[in-house]
Amino acid sequence: MSQIYFRCFGCAVAVGNPREFAYAHQEDQQVAEACNRLVKNVIICWNYLYLEMRLRSSDAAQRKVLLLAVKTHSPMSWAHINLLGEYDFSDARLTDSHGILPLN
């Protein structure tokens, strides 16, 4: 299976040509851009949560390697995210499998 590599995070998240708006009205363009920002922020948030989970469950040697990776790399990594996949948001699939509890 071949992978498509994108030059920037914004291009990877945007489908099609991110420099061209498919919407004629400014309000629709603003909604599309807000959705794009939301997806990027969700990916960054997931990366931080995943790294924290890995750090908590690692031994001292692994923790040292992970901390070096955190210091030298950006949380805007998306290679592990299937951006063109199908997503199931049914109640059965929305169970918390990582211990991330909802806000009170």
C-alpha cells in the first residue's frame, strides 16, 4: 500500500487543495476553516494524551528516550492518523478505552 506524504500539517488535514475554497459564501469558508482547525487541535491533543499515557507506563530507560523525543519533535505529527478513513461514532464505539474521563 502506498502512502501519500504531505508537506505540511494543514495540507494533510485539508482534503483537496487547501488553498482553494469550495464555498462561495464567507460564512461557509469560515465554518470550513474552523473545522480544519478543530481537526488539527484534536490530533495535537491526542498526541499529548498518548505521550503522557506512554510516559506514565514506561520504565526509566524508556522514559528517558520518550522525553528526548518530546523535546526534539513536534506534537503536530499525523502519520499515525488515518485522515481519509471511515469513523464510527456510535455509542458502542465511543467507550473510553484509554481512561480519558469527560469533564465534570
